[in-house]
Amino acid sequence: MKKICLGLLRETKFPPEKRVAFTPAQCHTLQASGQYDVWVQPYPNRCFSDAEYRKEGIELREDLSSCDYLFGIKEVQPEAILPGKTYFIFSHTIKKQPHNRRLLQTFIQKGCTLIDYECLRDISGQRILGFGFHAGLVGAYNAIRAYGLRYGIFDLKPAYQCRDYEEMKKYLAAVKLPPVKILITGDGRVAHGVVELLEELNIKKVGETAFLTREFFEPVFCKINYDTYYMHKGGRAFDKAHFREHSEEYVSDFFRFARVSDILITGHYWDARSPVLFTVEEMQNPDFKIKVVADITCDIGGSVPCTIRASEIEKPFYGFNPFTGKETPPFDEMSVTVMAVDNLPCEIPRDASHYFGNELSVKVLPLLLGEDPFRLIEKATIVKEGCLTPAYAYLAEYAHLPEAF
């Protein structure tokens, strides 16, 4: 059986991306299996150095044109795209993102095949790959750090200055929170990462009724999903399938949680047809208690009205004054402290890369070797040999094409 040649791309997007599709150890394992050759383009900004790949016996090559599949993380600069090759990346094109129109055009013009990680889904429709879990870990860490800074009770080392999650946990071990109530939204990878971080702090999980009605003498958290904070306008019993199809018929019932929560950490998915969680007017209500919002979802102008912009890893916090609608210094007394970093996994890139590469190795690569009975690769293929696939024909106008092929 002929070996499949995998190429690990140099990241070409700015600011530099540190995460990788495969760690050095994973490349070694793949190569040792006898089923793959793995080549790596030299790149000084990875969280794993070129030397670490060499140490694992992985060949560094500038020219990856002989590879069967090319793997990256972020979008590839159009001028760096190799004609006729198959790419696995996060392309950020399926929502017709204007800044990536030229990228999609170039994949088509150069006769390439584009497979998007975001579109790789199992038979139940759940995404196979993603960095959401590590976004949750870092988002929760930043929320705790923001609370400590706002009230002057502790100063955690920034996550991006830690080598990895193990070092983050060492700093967390020294944190002593007062009896705050922490609310988490969502039920996916992000929310699970948040829960793991809070459990690392030995924070107790409580149910919705206890969270809403009881006072505690220790910090606690509660995790809720959209079936808890949305209700039908006509009093219809909540039905998830109906909500997904007709979310405009629902209103938010979130304010009852805002009355009792000190910290909000968001990990929910939000559709523009859905109601916002709360409004600026509700934030002006004296009963609105939330003072720290770690908005991992980071939908600007979306479900969380105090998220007015994305923040940066080095400057993760800003303030939002609901009475003026303006940004303020992050810990202004009249404002809510907002954390809205939109690339949180980049703060612990080694851990995030290890998790991602393992999922890629176990759940995706075998589909390239043998049968793919559920056509998962096909369904995630946006462009095949220079032509839009039928499932993505809606991108034809976006890509300035007369039709999809």
C-alpha cells in the first residue's frame, strides 16, 4: 500500500498563528505507523520549534508540492496556495466572509481541493474538530483573573504567559474566591472547558433552583442552556427542534439569572434570529448584578450587548458603561468588566494543538486511508479540483462565479 504524504503548512496569516495541526510527537506516531510520510515546512512562530520536529525524526521541507494533503490552521495567503493541492484548514468562507473572498477564488482558480475543519461533522451533525474546549479553559481562567483584578484580591499570571495548562493550574491553586455565583451558558465543548477549569478551583456546581434562590458561603457555579433562558411568546412548552426552526418566536427569560450572578461566562451558540440574552436597558436596572462578563462567544452586536468589540490576548479586558453605552477602563466602578478575546486557544497553543491533532489523527485521517461510509470528507469539501461542490453552490455569487459546478 502506497504511503500517504502529509504536509504541515507554515502559517501565513498575521498575527502569527502558534497552533499546529499535528505536534512533533503525533507526526512521529503517524510516520512510525508505516502508513504516512510527514513533512513540515520550517516556521519560527509555532508553539513547537523546528528542532522539536527534527528531534522526532520529521523532515523539514520548504517545498510541499509532492504531498497528498496539506494541513494548516488558519487561512492560507492566496499567493502561497499551491496549484492542484488538497488543503485542510479553517477557511472562514462558508458564511461569505468578505475578507476571505479572494482566498476562495484562488482555491478555485488554482484547481485545488478545500476541506474545511469546521464542516467536518459526525452523523449526528456535531463538529468533529475544534478548539472550543481550550477556549473554555482560557475563557474561564480570564474570567477569574478579571474578578481578582477588579476587586484587588489576587492577580493571576496571564494565561498566554504560561507554558501550558499545567502551569495555569499551579497559579489557580493559590486562588481563593469569595462566595460568588458564576453562571455558564451553553452545553458544548466551550462550556465543558469552562466547567473543567472551575472544577480545578474546587468550585461547587449547583442546580438552577438553588442558584436562583439560595445564598451560599462558598463560590458556586451553575450551567444553563437555551431551553432554560428562552421561553415561547405564546406560552408553548419549550421544544428544541421548534426553537431551532422558529427562534424568533421566543423571548429571553435571562434577567432572573442576571439578578443573582456575579460572573457570566458565555459558551452558547447564538443565531441572529434569536433574542439577545439581555439588553442594555436591563443592565441599567439596579437589580442587574453581573460585574464580570467573559464572553467566549464574542458575537459583536450579538446576544451580549456589552461585547462591543473583540479584545486582544495581551489586553483582554475593557469596561462597558450601560448608561453611556461607551467603553471605559476595564475596572471602572460604574461599568461591567468585559473579556472578549476571540482567539482564546492561542493562549495555550501546545495543549490546544495536542488535543486537536489527536482528534484529527483518530477521527479524520482513517477516512483518507479507507472507506468513508457516511461521506464525512465529501460533505466537508467546499471546493473539489477547482469546482464548488453542490452543497456549497450558494457560494458561487460570493466567489464571483457564474455558477457552481
